[in-house]
Amino acid sequence: MLFRSKRMIIDCHGHFTTAPKTLHAWRAAQLANVNDPSNQPKKSDLAISDDQIREAIVGGQLKLQQERGGDLTIFSPIAGQMAHHLGNEQTSLVWAELCNDMIRRVCDLFPDNFAPVCQLPQAPGVSPKNCVPELRRCVEQMGFVGCNLSPDPSGGYWKDPPLTDRFWYPIYEEMVRLDVPGMIHVSSSCNPCFHGTGAHYINGDTTAFMQFLLGDIFKDFPTLRFIIPHGGGAVPYHWGRYRGLALDLKRPTVETMMNNVFFDTCVYHHPGVELLTRVVPVDNILFGSEMIGAVRGRDPNTGEYFDDTKKYRSEEHTSELQSLAYLVCRLLLEKK
């Protein structure tokens, strides 16, 4: 893969939401037999051809990427299907391996259009240290450029310690060693109080930022980098609240986190992106669409797709919205 001479449009947030139905059927069979390992499907039982992957991508993400003027998408497994709260530690591991292998195949088939990011085999109450081997496999053996890290593997009940707790340090140590960023991304919600994409996702983004503000992980890991997706949840709208809380709580200012924390543009309306770019330093904003993802329909007021976020960007910010995305792509080139 080569950088094109023209300015590249890099989408930092994409998922394989058009994966063949066979993948979902395999997962259903795995979970149906979670207490009977002898009857669980093996990874080798999943039969998905390259042609099936091409069909899923060409008619989905690639089609929209080309129609909307994008060049490269940072691509990971379906966030809502990570579902760390389902099954157990072992089923989560096998499921993560299977999904990550699928992402590698997509990127092998379309190397100029997609760069791989991995799912981690998290499980509620289980040390993230157990995710290190899979992260290492993905980055060192398969050229992945980042990972998705859920701050709440319980699916909406928040049973694990905050992200600033030393509970999480083993995975941070490996991310720093491998020099890969992580996207903070919860999965589906099993808590009826929280709709998955409308509440749980935004809760996860906002909560992660507040946890970072209260902790000292960026003192311990000064080169650790996170992307908080979905525009940072409620954070940009309440930027003054967080600045004030930092002062009241005698914490370092919000601005001190800007070497480590980045936000994407998956907000889905122009006023939201405009607010984001006015409040958050532009160097900390990455272009992202999440397509094909949480909101798939058209805005009846404009006739445009909600997730066509490229239309919401101010032209003067276009080049600046690529800082970490370019770094991720350079990491990909180095690994190749």
C-alpha cells in the first residue's frame, strides 16, 4: 500500500457490519453450547470464501467509501458483536481469534482500502493480561495497527475497575511496547436501562474520559494513546464541566490529556461536528464515520445519510483531522 499523491481521507472508525451471515450462525452455535465444549463449533467449521467476503465488502463498505470520497478505513470486527459478557473467557478468546482472522482476510483482499484493528478477548472480571497474547499475535504476526478496548466487558453493568486502575496495566504495557493505539469501545448492552448504540456507547465514551481525568495512567504511560469514538460521547458538549471538575478536584487540567486522548467525528449532524471542532483542539480530532454502523438511514431534512460524516467537516480542518490516522497508517506500512 502506498500513500497517494493527493490528500488521503482516512476513516479511523469502521466495522465489518456486513459480514456474511455464516459468521453469526457460527457464533450462535458457540453460545448455544457454551456449557458443552465438546459440541461447540471449531474455528475450522466456519466456511466463508474469499468471494463471499468480496461480495460483503464491495456491496457495502467499499461501495460507500468510494461514493463518499474516502480512501482508507481503519477496520475492525463488529463492535456490538464482541459481546464479552456472553459465554466465558475461553469462548471470548476463540470468538476474538475468529473475528480478527476475518478482518485480516478483508485487508488482504483490499489492502489499499482497509487497515486492520483487532477485537480483544475480554471477559467480565478477567484480567486484561489474558488479552496480551491475542494483541501480540494480531500486531506482530498479522500487521494490525490498533485494538478496540471495552471499558465495560459486562455489557452495561460496569463490574470491572475503572480504566485508571492497575487492573488494566498489563494491556497498556503491551500497547506501549507494540506502539499501537486503542479505541475505547463498549459492545452490546444487556442492561435494559441502556440502549446499545443510543445510550451504552455514549455512556462508555463519557465515562472513560472522566476516568482518565481522575487517574494518572498518562503519567505512568506517557505514550499511551486512545481514541474515544462517537465524538467523545457527552464530553465536548460538557467541556467546561470537565475543565471545572479538574480544577475543583485538584487534578491536572483537561488540556494535559491531549497528548494521549483523541476523538472521532461520528456525531451524525453538522452542528455536532461544528461544536466538536470549536471545543476540542483540532489536532485531537480524527475523521471517522462508523459506517456501515449505528445509524444507517437518511436524514429526511437533507436526504443525506446520517453517517456520511465527510459532509460535515469544515474544509479548513480537513488536513488537521488526520494526525493520528496518518500515524496508524505509517505503522501499517512499517509492519508490511
